[in-house]
Amino acid sequence: MGQEIDGPTAVRQDVARYSLRSSLLVPASAERAFAVFTGALTDWWVPEYTWSGPAELVELGVEPHAGGMLYEIGPHGFRADWGRVLTWDPPRRLVFVWQIGPDRVPVPDPARASEVEVLFLPEGPEWTRVEVAHRHFDRHGAAAEGYREALTAGWHELLTRYLSCVLHPHDS
């Protein structure tokens, strides 16, 4: 059972018990779409979705290589890592481990964390389809289905903000 939202750049989502696929068409080259997704997280990520929160968040980032970390920097320079890059293949593909549990507690063991794959698929010189597959929610244990439900709404909001950042890079 999926949900569809009309419009050429709308976020479309399909869900299964332990996975979620979101996609949207962005008016940008694959290079720009990848660069905004990975290099401007602070501009489009929902600050309420961080451990630092909107008042204390300083930066969100991705170390641009396999084995690199996804991280946030909060108050007093405190750094919290919340994911690890498995595949760094600009401008085509990014795969990372989502090391945040359903209770928002860090999940140090990647084998107990879900995984996110982001594909940047060119559809002509000025358009790119961005597909985000968040899978393996079953690794999060008993709360897996509820967590997938929560992140279905979460990814919809994140990708809507991401699209806005692509469209209006200086308004974010």
C-alpha cells in the first residue's frame, strides 16, 4: 500500500512492512542533486529530527567517502555520529547505515541498524529522479513497523525540504 501525491516534483512513496521507497523529480542535474543532498544537509534536514534540536544544532554533514560518517555538531562543538557511509559514488549513488533507533538512541552495531540507499537518476540534462530506499527496519526489533511508519512521514517532510533547497538554495 503506497501513497501518491500529484505534481511533477511531488514526493511519491511506496511502503512495505520493513522498507520504504520515496522518490521525487528535481529540476537539477544529477551532480547538483547529489551535491545538495550530501553537502547541504544543514540547509534542508529538519532540525527537530536531530539530537541537538533547532536551538543547538550547528551543522549536519557527511564525510565524503566509504567508511565516512554522517554526523551532527551541536552545542559546544559536541559531535554525534548517526550513520556510516557504505557506498560513496557521486553523482549516482549513496548508501549509508541509519544508526538511530526507534527510541532515538544511537545504534552502534551496524548489523542492528537500518540502511538507506539514495539513487540519483538523470532524466535529461536538467532533471534528476532521486530515489531513497530505507530498508531493513526489521533490524530495529519489536518497534520496527512503527518506526517505518514514523519515518514514512519523516522522509516525506525531509524530501519536501530537500526539493525546496534545490529550488531555492539561499532561502533555506
